[in-house]
Amino acid sequence: MHQHVLWGIDDGPQNREEMIALLRRNAEQGIGIVAATPHALPGVRPFDIELYWQRLKEAQSYCSEENLPLRVISGAEIRYTPMTLSMLLDRRIPTLGDSEYVLLEFWGTVDRGTFENAISQLFRHGFLPVVAHVERYRLFWQDLSFLKAIKEKYDVCYQMNCDFALKHNLSASLLVHRLTHNQIADIWATDAHNLETRPPRMAEAFQFFSERKNRKALEMFVTEERFC
């Protein structure tokens, strides 16, 4: 659902070999489908859509030619700005799997008004936001009632990073418990960038919650039928 797997586009793989290594690690992790989601900052930094489709095709072709049991679909991690909606409507930024789902991120200190305005704006124009790595936003540490109200009002999903669940510190454990127990968070994703500092750890996270018999957390692992 969220991975920086395409090379030479953002702070993910810097060359084809690094991309291939990341693709192969995904397959080893048991991941069958990955959304290639480079950073997009509408109106702040140009997004080279032609290069994006070229690199996406390159990744897809490699998986097909090497019989890698992995499908790579489109997407982008889109920072919400005043230009986000217009670029989505003009198809200058890809959606998740060419669907109505959009991976959306905010500044960590986003306030309630900006957050709801963004969700509402996209929802009114036919897009369904998936809010990226929600553990980074102050709102998700402080205002669960507001976040639940947003979920009830709009068709929005909240995504968490597997790495955060595996931090093994008290504050991270408490937030994971609060967001899963209260059914605030919906989806786990890797948000992987490379194999050294930010590798995909989906298998480790699944094992972690399986050992603890955390049914609510296990339900957050996405199946292909759910979104694609």
C-alpha cells in the first residue's frame, strides 16, 4: 500500500540494482502486491509523471520476466497542499492502482480544520483518502474522538508503518494498542525505502502480532481483494 520502490525518483532506490533488490525482498517477505508510491509535493516540487510511468513499467516488467510472485501497481505518497486536488483531477499524480484511493500525507502538526478540509475536499470529488503513517501526526496521539468522527463521516482509511509497531518501546506500544483497540487504524504498510535503513518488515510485523494473538492488529494486513 505504501512503498518507495521505484529508482531515481525520490529518496527510495537510487539505481536499478537497488530497486531490484527491494522488489526481491518484498517477494521474500510474502508480499504479493506493492503500490509504488514516491513522494509528491503538488505545487512545491515537480512530479515527473512520464518518468514515473517509465519506472513503474520497468519494475512490472522485471517481476514478469523473472517470474517474481509480486505485482507492482501505481500510486504516490501525496503531501496535501492547495494544489493536490487539481493535480489529481488532471491525472498528473497517480492514484493507488489507478483506483479512487489516494495515499495522502500531512505535516506532523496538521490541525483538525486542515485535516478535515483535506479529507472532505477529496471525498467530494470522488477520491477516497488513505492517510499515510498516522503515527507521525500529533492528532493521532491526542484526539481519538475527532479521528473516529472523521471515519464515521467520510470513507477514509488510516495507515500505520510496520516499523513503528516493531519499535518495542512503551510509547509506541501504547499508541498501537489505542489505535487498534479503538479501531482507528485500518492498514499496515511497509513505507520501505531501501534494504539498509528502511527495509520492508511486513513478515516480522505479522509474526509479532500473531505471537501475541492480537486479532485486531492482524486484521489490518491488507488483502488484494480489499483494495485492488
